[in-house]
Amino acid sequence: MATPDTRTGRNFMKTGEGMYDFAKSHKVAGWPLLWKPMGWLGRKHFKNIESSLADDETVVVAFLTKMAGLTDAGEPTGRYKWYAFALGDSGTLYFAHWRPFHLDSLRMTLDQVNTINPDTGLIRGRLQIQTLQGTQDLTLKWFAPQIRRIYDLLNNEKHTYDKLRHKVDLDG
């Protein structure tokens, strides 16, 4: 869970730097040998997410991995690119890809997510996030240990979100 930064008194997970540090400390920021060269690019990706967050929203989980690029219609292209992902405390999954002079930041809510399916082998892995309507199905690919950690983080947060949502629906 996100914790406030005691040095500055603000929430550290609202900044791109804080999101990248969270991903790096939880070993979901690419491969350790790529942390130095990918650090600058990863921070740029998370900066896009920082600019698209709501004022009162805080990031709970952040990670960086490869995903098939999406067309304007929301269909995957064949080429895999680096994307930053962040899950807000409101149950919104943000994903962003930085390009010079472009702001590519998309989002989906967790109540749109139907299933999260991991498929890992010895070395490589794939994580499929399928929506109810099938309009924005995401496929993440990277090394198997990182895909397993991402699955654990997302699955735990989805279960927590579903419990809170159903509690509110049943009481109301």
C-alpha cells in the first residue's frame, strides 16, 4: 500500500518518481540489468500517469512491463512496447507510454475487468487482462518471475476492490 513520504510531508505515490521507486523496490520495473538505462524512460512513462491522476487519487500499485501497443480502436498491434501501469485507490488502472511530444495515457476501472490470467513458463510469461466487453483486452509479456509478481499485486488489489464494492452495494 502507498505510504506518505515523511521527508516532504506529501504522498510519495502521487509522483512519477515515487511510482518508479515503488516498482523498482518490488522488482516489477523491468529486469534488474535494465534499471540503469530504463530508469529515465520509466520515469517519463510514470510522469504521464502522474499528470492524468485525479487530485484526490493515490496510486496503490505501480509496475513497468511490455505490452502490445493499442490502436485508436483499442485493438492490440503486433509490436510490444514498454508501458507504465498504476492502480489508483479508486479502482482505476492507468497505463501510459511516453513518446516525444505525445501524451499517451489510458485507463480502465477494475469493475470492467473480468479475468486476470497468468501464463508463465520457465523463462517467459504472459499476463492477460480481459474486460467484460472485450473492448480493451491487455496482454503483458516479460520474464516469468516479474509476471508472477505483477499477477499477485493486481489479483490482491482486485479482490480487495471487489469486496469493498460488494459491501457498499449490499448495504445501500
